Amino acid sequence: MEKIIDENKQGESLILDHKEGNTKKLFIESYGCQMNFSDSEIVASILSNEGYNTTQKLEDADLVLVNTCSIRDKAEQTVRKRLKYYDKIKRKNPKMKVGVLGCMAERLKTKFLDEEKIVDLVVGPDAYKDLPNLLQDVDEGRDAINVILSKEETYGDISPVRLNSNGVTAFVSITRGCDNMCTFCVVPFTRGRERSRDPQSIIEEINDLWTKGYKEITLLGQNVDSYLWYGGGLKKDFENASDIQKATAVNFAKLLDLCAKAQPKMRYRFSTSNPQDMTLDVIETMANHRNICNYIHLPVQSGSDRILKEMNRLHTRQEYFKLIDNIRGIIPDVAISQDMIAGFPTETEEDHQDTLSLMEYVKYDYGFMFAYSERPGTLAGRKMEDDVPADVKQRRLNEIQALQRQHSLYRTQQHVGKVEEILVEKSSKKSDAHWAGRNSQNIVAVFPKEHYKPGDFVNVKILDCTSATLIGEAIGYSENN
Ligand code: SAH
Ligand code: F3S
């Protein structure tokens, strides 16, 4: 679910529909996962009630907020560089205030105020509703910080402003936090315990998006398959819930079903699934609804049983294969993508070969691949030496990426010659005469624009492909219009 970031570019900044009467200017940019981008929309919504409209010009801003990522060291370094750049701007505009949001805020807490003199405000992922009070502190010349993690907060009552939007696709968050405690991962520490959002508020948000013309929703969570609503509270306390709460609980399969039925013409995706929490009723629900896309992001991290165990991933290689076989048995044309980590502590050449052979078995459609980065505070960071040399990590990563490229090409080639339903999103980056959209399997397709427009579902004959893109021509509207 992660966005790959070019370090030399600024994070995506947001454009807000300007609210009449707002005079202060907010520049907000986001790094890291889709959840951060979605959270920034919540923050912009909260601040629009505090007199702020967003600006795309950093130089003009009264308040600069950066929503940060801690997942790997490199992500943190990117933000540190951005802060240096803000420093230069602040010299020209001394009134400008700077705040840090997100996972780095949560991880570093007051250290941020000590280490980065430019920072006035530090706010963790569960404390955004406190921003109006914190800004008051800043205005009165005090440093402001709130990094308290919550057992309840889901921001279900806040209607996010849709920023930087193509008007066709949107994210809707359904869970926050993660209880899985993979030993390499900082997320459980920065985003807290897992909690689910009231399905009613999810459906209301989706209905609202439909009336505004949106056609595709991605349901977001660190671990969507463990979604569980029984009236509020932490997932781990479900055992103590009442009989009525247990009988009326909504799990992820049920939620998908509710969403698919609430708006039968809306297209749905979801991210991310942890294999250990994915159940067959989710796959069956996908198969039962044509408006749930045939695409599953199913990170495995490693193909070695020993390393999976060290990572606290609670399934074996064989169980993963079984899951893949079951998924493909129920949804034959499903696309599956992976996240993979090269060079986890103690990883041997044999473990690495196991990863490559697992990839050969699955032949993923797409992948996000990373060199292991030790994160302070995680179990692996505390208990295991980061003992795979950097050059070995890099070589293994290169091998994994090269194999993935082959598999991606193989998979996209299977679409050539077929007619597929594409939801038009925007102009192709390479050609203004072409639309770009995605098929059910999440592969980007481009085709000549003709009379079609963003938001149309179009049947496209696929004529050619690269490893990442399908090239085709429209043959008419699909029945979904
Ligand atoms: N459940 C999350 C996973 C978050 S992190 C989600 O919804 O995306 C995204 C990916 O980053 C992980 O799947 C993993 O492959 C990678 N990652 C996490 N911690 C890492 C670390 N310490 N070093 C390298 N890669 C890491
Ligand atoms: Fe991280 Fe594992 Fe949760 S990768 S987000 S601890 S599922």
C-alpha cells in the first residue's frame, strides 16, 4: 500500500476547495502510505473549520504541516531534508509555523522539538482533533505536542475534504493501528492498537462519495482482513463482548458485502491483507460481487519458513501456497501483488533462494520490494543484529526485483487480445490524447480519448503491453455505466 517516493521531489501537497471567509494559509504535504494521504484529508478538514484554506505555495503559508513516515530509515531522512528546506523558506517568512504529523511525530515525540529547531508542533496519528488547541498554544508562543495514542479514535465522524483528487477514485479508511507485531515493523508503535470504524459511518461516507460522482473506493487499513465491529473498542477485547454484540458483529467479509450492496455500481478495492488474517469468506464475497475488483495485495515478506517465523508472520510457506491456490480456485483471473524484504537479520543465501522460488510459484502481478532497514524499538531492532551486509542486501533485492519484472511482464501479456472494463481516471502521463485508467486487476491501461471522459466505465480491447501498462482502444461503454 505504499507510495514509492522520489526523494528529490516534495511530497504531494493538497488543494482544498476554498472555504469562504478563511484567511489563513495551510501548506500540507504527505509522505509514506495511503493512510497518511487519507489522514491529511482529515487534518485539512479539521483546519478548514479553524480558518485555514490550503495553498500550494510553501512561501505563502502561515502553517506548514508535514505528514511523515517511519517505515524505513530512508523515509525519515527524506523528511529531515524537507525540514532543512522549510528552514530556508522560514528565513524569508519568519511568521511561518511548522508542524510534524504522523509516524515520525509519534516515534520521536519531544525529541523532534529538541533536534529540529524549526518544529513548533508535533502531533501523532490519533491526536488530530486536538490541533485547534495545539495551534492556540503555538500562537501564544509555546511549543505544542500531543502524541497520545487512542483505543477509540477512528475519525469516523469527520468528513474528509477530497484533496488532489481526480474526482473518480477515493480512499476510505476502515481500521486504524495494527496488532500483528511483525518484528521488523514500526507501525504498531506509531499507529497504536487496532480498532475498527463503525460500518454505518463507512457506508455514509461511500454514499456521499457516490453522489459527488466518485466511481471507485479503496477501503484502507494496515490489516483490513482483521476488521471487526461489535460496537466499538479494541479488537483484542472482542472476547469480552456481550452475546448480542457477538451475534451482530461485522467482520471484513460482511463489511465488503454491505459496501458492495450499498452502491452496486461503485467499484471497490481494499488494502492491505495480511495472509494470516485473510479468510475464504472474504474471497467468496469478492467472487459474489462483480463490483469488487479481482485484485489482492497480499504481502509475504519472505519465502523462507525460518525467516517468516523470525518476522512473527504467523503462517508457513506451504500455508501461503494453499491460500494462493484457494484464491485462484475461487477467482481464476485474480491479480496478486506482494511486499518483500531482502536481507532480514540472519537471512542466508538459502533463505533468499526460498524467496525466489516462492515468487516463481506465485508469479505475482506486481511487487513492492525493500532492503531491510532496522527500526529502533521493534523486536528485531532490539534483539537481532542487522547482520546482512549492505551490498549483499542490495544484490538480493536486485535479484528479487529482476524476477518480479519478468513476472509482471508475463502477467500483463495475458491481457493482450482481451476486452476489459477500464474506469477512466485521468489523462495519460505520456500522451494528452490518451486516457489512463485501471482494469479490475489494477493494471493501468491507456487508450485514445475519443468522446469518453473521466468516470466512464469503458470496454477496451487490449492490443499491446509493457510490463506495467496495457495499451488498447475503446470499443464502447461497459454495462456498468
Ligand atoms: N500492513 C501495512 C504494511 C505496512 S509497511 C500496509 O498496509 O501496507 C509496508 C511494507 O513495508 C511492508 O509490507 C514491508 O514489506 C515493508 N517494511 C516494513 N518495515 C520494514 C523495514 N523495517 N525494513 C524494510 N521494509 C519494511
Ligand atoms: Fe506492520 Fe505487520 Fe502490521 S507489516 S503494519 S505489523 S501487519
